[in-house]
Amino acid sequence: MAGGNAMSRPNNRYARQEILPEIGAEGQALLADATVLIVGIGGLGCPVAQYLTAAGVGRLVLVDGDIVSLSNLHRQTLFRENDIGRFKAKIAAESLVGLNSDCKFLPMCESLTPANAGALVEQATLVVDCADSFAASYILSDFCKASETPLITASALGFSGYVGGFCGTAPSLRAVFPDLPDRAATCATAGVVGPLVGLLGAAQAQMALSVLLKLKPSPLGQLVTHDLRTMRSGGFRFDKAPEPETGVFGFIADDDIQPTDWVVELRDKNEAPDLIRSYARRMKVSDFASAKPAPDKAQRAVLICRSGLRSWQAASHLKTYWDGPISLIAMGDAPETERLQ
């Protein structure tokens, strides 16, 4: 791309990046025309949103149903103490307008679900997954793969994590991570250091910019790891990773449950006092390994838990002795506003 005339316009907001031959005026126009969907405005989403806004990405859709809490502030740099109790997406949009009035912001104070993901991905040039939820990551990957939309995702825990470019012209998240971990650990349950999410968020932002600017080599098909305890980085390319052919468990919205489904509630009564449907039955993952319950041949199995992990584990057992359709539901945590009541 041509370097444009950034040198002759020292007061131009984007002068220091337009001067780069890889960007120039043409590249800046590509950024201005882009719509980026950012899911999760937390430790990763804050630096992603700040850097993309500063770079002049034309429209940012900010999706997060959570509110700011005191424990967020050590790593979520868009928020201040007087923001505690307010929705993250709304605060982020208000702050980012002050950073760059050239950009447009659409805050959505709701969680990503299979019900809203399709419409959100459809309007995006590129998606950045900053959610601390593997269910959200797989949902986004499935929709991005189907629509050939680039997906930049990251995961951070403790002192280490990764960032990668999926879908678009690259394999999906399922191709690289076909199975979930044995245990569900999140920043809330296992902890994380602030600089790690800052580092990974900045890397996500650069990967997003590189894709939008059509730089070569593309970060799509690339995974980079960082360990801040050892101060070591690594990574690999996965351009040829095969997509899973069978046994893929898809996430659905709770509204998609049908009366004919075989519905299993894996949350106990403390997590979910009321069954999601009157005809649902309560079970444990261990029941699928021992008693081997199964639906009738004409039914679909729908397995429900909080994060999606127990549903995935139960589904893995179920498919060893039953070959019918299986769908998963991750109900997530109750919104903070509900937990405070």
C-alpha cells in the first residue's frame, strides 16, 4: 500500500501509522470502513477496544452483560472506582468516544448466546473473542466458520495464555481444540495477573488490524503463546488442521428446546432451584458413565449446565453408547444485578 501523505500532515490523528508503507491512506480507509464485534469488555476486551479505537476502526460493537466490580480494576483498564455497579459495555462506549470521535460505538449490555450470535457475527467484518467463557468461544467459532468471518480469540489464566487467528481463511477453533479441558477454570476461579491480559489483548488488537489491513503473512492460522512467569513466548501455525467431521457438540439457546427433546439438567438444586422445563430430569455427569441413561431413538438429547463443561462431558459419555443428536446449553452465571438482589 502507498504511504500516502502522512508526513505532510503532522497533526493528522493517524500520521504515525499512515506513514508506515504497510498502511498508508489506503489502509486507513480499510480500517474506517470496518465493523469489529468485540465480545467481552474485560481484561482482554479493554485493551482491544482501546487500540482499535485509537487506530481508527470505524465501528465497534461492544457486547458484555456484566457490570463493573472492584475485583475487575486490577486488569480492566477502561474502568474506575466510580464505575462500580455500571454496565461495562456502556462505560466502555462512553470512554472510547472521548478517545476517538471518528469512531461509532454500539454498546450491547447483554451476554452472547446462540440466539443473538448469528445476527451479531453477520454484521461484522471481523470478530474479537474476549469472553472468559469457552462456550462463547465455540459459539463464535461455529458462526464465524459458517460465514467465513475472521475470529481473533485469546485465553488467559494465571501467568500464561494464548492468542490466535481462526476462521475466515483458517481452520476453526474446533480444529485446534476439539475437546474441552477436564475442569473449567476462569479468571474468577483461578486468578490472572493484569499485565498478561494487557499483553494478550494488545496482541489480539494487532492481529485484528493485520487482518483488516490484509497484511502478509496473515495472522489467521497462527497461534502465539506467552508465559509471564518464565518470560517465554512460543507458537505454531495450524493452516492445515482438519476440521472435526463427526461428534461435534453444538450449543443452542434455551429457547430452542422442543417439547419432544430429552432434556437433562446437570445443575443441582442450589444452582438451579427450578428445572428449565417441567419435563426435564436432573442428573449428574457420573450417571452417564455408570447408569448410561439415553433418550428414545426419535429424540434429541439436550444437556444443560452453567458453563457448558459438564454438558460436554456428559455428551462425550452419551455418544459412546447412543448415536442420536446431542445439543448443549450453557446457562452461564446469573447477571451480577440479579446476584446482588
